[in-house]
Amino acid sequence: MTEHRPLRTAVIGFGLSGRVFHAPFLEASSDYSLDAIVTSHPERAAQAAAAHPGARIVATAEELFAAPALLDMVVVGTPPASHYPLAAAALDRGLHVVVDKPFVPVSAQGEDLIAKARQTGVVLSVYQNRRWDADFLTLKRLIGGGELGRVYTFESRFERWKPQGLRAWKATAGIAEGGGILFDLGVHLIDQALTLFGPAATVYGETARHTAAAAEPGAGSAADSAAGSGADEDAFVSLLHESGVRSRLSMNLISALPAPRFRVLGSAAAFTSWGTDGQEAALAAGAVPGWDGYGVEPEERWGTLGTPGETRKVPSERGAYPEFYRQLAAAINDGAPVPVEPADALDAVRIIEEIHRQNERQNAGS
């Protein structure tokens, strides 16, 4: 096997995305060196310097791109409105690029980035890490093994209890900037459905906001900003796949009591699971990828497979977010397939665009 030097990598942004979902995996892998982190936030810069002392901390992307010869790859972990210009700048300098989800807020931007990557001969991928959730990998195994028979319906939910609504930049970003729950949580659910069951033949969606109606005058800037941004806080998506499977996807911030994470109905059995994959919480608490026990789900979070009167708990596959960066290194160094094709990530963006168009037409006609 050919030996490759570590890929010199910069992470742009050190909020939740850069701090939890990218920097730890790059630091833990011998395939990469984390050479630079970009953040203009003083507190985050201090956190980055403490957590990753080998990385230089720079305040702006312009400063980073002034010396592209020092890098091989850039990870864009900033709010969605900046994904396109930052990724385009990196591609124009001949750097490999990972863009966090959502790929872009406007599908035409994604088409341009894909064309740029093709023209410059570099690797472009999108960080749809939920393809490596433990419960999703378990369901994928069950479907592939035929244990559900023919799948009829796929119900999938990311439902949370955050009655204050969207916060931080998500409270002020409009739909055109990638704001709202469809671009935040929904893009994961849509990507998982497309990964399991293939392209969508028909798309239907409903979106709503609740904090605007609930907020009293002067109740707080987050609610007021969300009201003015047009960003959705509650969404339902129905996809009829070309394969014949119907996906029903729900995401909101108003679920004081939980519903199943997955409920899948097939001709031979059904599968249900509750709760969310534990990798994000473990990483936020300081877990290091590769530690013993990383990605292992406790038995109480295992799903259930069966028919009336005959059910069994299904041991969860091990959660595997590090697999994204392992596959990415193989794609860059050896020409293997990228972990997430940007064209596939763009399919999810187009579905979100179609749902917003549907809602605009409905609102215009009401």
C-alpha cells in the first residue's frame, strides 16, 4: 500500500461544526494534519488554540487563502450563506474541499461548485455525517438483509423540545441564506431517505413557525428575528421514491414528548427505534474518535424488529463518523469514491427548494 503524507487541512469556522464534527476527526487521523483554524471570535480562537496547539489560528479566510501552498484541503464549517464563496475560493486555489451540510442554500451554487471541482481536478464532498449514525447503519443492514421484506413506508424524525425557537445565526438567517429547520435538521432526514430508497418521484412538504405567534411584544430578539426571517421551525416532508417506498419525515422544535426516531413498515416486519445517535453528545463532552467505546450504543437505545406477538431487540451497529474522513482520504490519495457525492447532497437541497416553492405558492393563494 502506498504511503501518503498527511493532508494539510484548514477548518474554517469553530462553532459547533468545526469544534465538534471536524477538528476532532482530523486531529485523530494519521491521514490528516490540522494545520489551521479560522475564527474571528476571540473566545473560540482561545478554545481552538488550547484544543489544537499544533494549528495556527487565523482571523479571516482571506488571510488563510493568501498562502494556499501551505494547504491541501479546506473544511467549510460556517453558516450556509458563506458555503458557496468560501468553497469556491478554495477550489479556485486548487484545494480539496469538504462543505458541511447543507451543501449550499441555492442549488445553482452547488452546480457551480461541482463544475469547479471537475475543472480543477480536486475532490469535493459534503459532510452528511448522519449516514454513519448507529441507528441508520442498523436499519440499512436490516433492509439489505431482507429482514423487513419489501419496505412500504419509512418514518423518520428529528424532533426536539426548544420552545424558544431557533437561536444564534439560525434565528436571523432567511431561507435564501440556508436558514430554517429544513436546511438544518431536514437535510439530514432527506439525505438518509434518498440514500436508503433512491430518488424521489414526487415531493410534498409543509412548514410553519411558532415563536412569532407565541412571542409577546418585546419578548426577545431571537423570537422577533425568527419571525422576520421566514425561517421554518416545524416541517413535514413526504417523498414518494421511484422505488415505490413512501418516506414521511418530521422535524421540529416543539416536541415536549418523543415519538419514534425511526418507524419502518415492511411486508415481513416492522422496525422502530427511539432516541438519537450518541456520537454528537459524546464528542461535545470531549470524547475522542477511536477511544474504546466510541460509537457503541447502550442496549436501552437498541431498536425493535418484529410482528405482533413476536418482537426482538436488534443490537445497534457501531456509530462511525470517522468513516467519512477515512473514505475521503482514500478518495484524495487513491482515487476511491468520495464518501458523499456532492451531486447527491444537491438532490436534498433541490427537494428543500421545491418545498419552499410549494409553500410560497400556497401562501400567495391564501
